[in-house]
Amino acid sequence: MNDAAPPTASGASRSAFNPWLFVAVAAIALAAWQWMETRMRLADTQQEVARRLADADDAAREERGARKQAEEQIVALQAKTGALEARLAEFQGQTATLQSIYQDISRSRDDATLFEVEQAVTLAGQQLQLAGDVPAAVLALQTADAKLARLDRPQFMPLRKALARDLEKLRSVSFVDLPGMSLKLEAILTGVDQFPLAMNQRPPAAQANAGGEVPRALPWWERVGGELWQEIRGLVRIQRFDRDEPVLLAPGQSFFLRENLKLRLLNARLAMLSRDQSTFRGELKAAQEWLARHFDGRDKAVVAALAGLRQLSASELNSEVPSLNDSLAALRAVRANKGGK
């Protein structure tokens, strides 16, 4: 006999509605929901990762393409840079050669210019010492200064200053118009052959109509007789020797007189060009005496020649001309500096 009592209905209902079972079921459902959500999120994440990996692969491919292109461009640029460097080296070599050639040309040009300047200064000194020709010396120094100005070298400035000082000294010298005086002498020389001699003078014919009378018509026999009488009078010459009369010369002596007079004038011109004041005046004085003694003093050409000779005799030839020591010293200094380099 079983002493245990059978379960009651209340006990069965209590076991059927056990709360722990509900909690377990709820936990299982929650876990299943979380698992499903996790799976879905994981799938989304995988898709996102796959998409991003695909994008990364595309970006990597693009980057590799860009890198390859960049590398090709770098190689091309390196090749161009190498070519440019080679051209630059060639250009630098050519530039160095051109600079060397230019320096050689510049030195030779400077030397040639200095030689020309030295010649001009020497010529100016000779003109001053030998002929006293101040305008020619001024022109020579101006030419030398113009040549130095075209070079425009700082080392030539002392020489240009010395040339300027000497030019100022020359411009302050009183001017003697030697070319004009030479032309006057040349004009007198040219006219010597046409000057009439004093011994060939004729007394002035008597005025037939003295007192302003109106000439009357003469018969033909009187006219013929008068003309015949004039011819006869021309054959006879009466000359006085109790006073200073023109010297009578033989026909051949008149030629030598004119030639000697020309020699006097030529000697005067040479003395003028050499600044020989004493000889110049002495020759002109002798020429004036010969003109006054042997040539017709009433002729206009002779009168003009005597006046010109007197004017030339009063001219002063000797004027103190300065030396060119400053320019010569500066030129020697420039030569010395170039030789020391």
C-alpha cells in the first residue's frame, strides 16, 4: 500500500508555470535575437569591409599607375635635366672662351688706343715745338681725348684729366693766324710778275682840253700832224739824274729782280712758319724796300702789296706756348700700370 499521497491539482499547476522556465525561454529568445542581430551586423560589416577593400584595391591600382607614370616622368625629367646640364656645361665653356677672347680683344683695343693717343700727344708736342701751331695741337689733343672717351675705362681717367688741363692751357694762348698770313704772302707772291717797274713809268699826257674847253673839230692835216708829233715825242725820253730816280735795269735784270723778290717773300713765309720773328721782319723789310725802289709806287697792286707787307711786319709771331708735360707724364704712368699687370 502506498502511503504517499498523490499530487494535487494545485501542485501540478504550480509545476507547469515554473518561472524559471519562462526566464530560460526569454533568455534563449533574447540570445537568439542578439545572435541574429550580430549576424546581420557582421554581414553588413563584411560587406562594408569588402567594399572598402575593393575601393582600396582600386585606389592602390590607381596609385600604382600614378606612381609608374610619375616614375616615367621622373626618368624623362632626369634625361632632360642631363641634356640641359650638358648644354649648360657646353655654354659655360663657350662663355669662358668668349670671355677670354673678349679680354684679349679688350686688351689689344686698349693697347691700340693708347698707341694712337700717344701718337696724337707726340704730334701735338711737335706742332708746338717746331711750328708753334696751337690749333693743330688742340685738335690732336681733342682727338686723343675722344678716343679715350669711347673706351670709357676708369683707369684712363687720370690721363683724360691731364689732357683736359693741357687743352685749357692751349686755349688760353693768344691766337696767331698763320694760315691767313701765309695766304696774304701767297697773294703778294702771285702778283710779283704783274707789278709794273718804276723805270717803265711814263709822264702823264697833257690834257688837250685843259680848263674844260669843248674840243673843236680839226682839219685832217692838223690831226695827222698832231699824231705824228706824239709819236716823235714818244721816241725821246728825258730823265734827270740829280735826284733819286728809279734804277735802270737791263731787260734780263728785271727777271732776276722779280725772282729775288719772290725768294725774299718765300724766306719770310718760312721764317713765319718756324716762328723766327727776326728773320721774318728782316725779309719783309727788304721786300718793302725793293718794291718801293724798283716798282711803280702809283700802281694799285704795288700799293696794296706794300700795305700788306707793312701789316704783316707788325704781327707778333713769338707767343709763349705751354708744354704737354702733364699729358706725357700721365701717359707714361698708364703705360707703367699696364706693364706691371
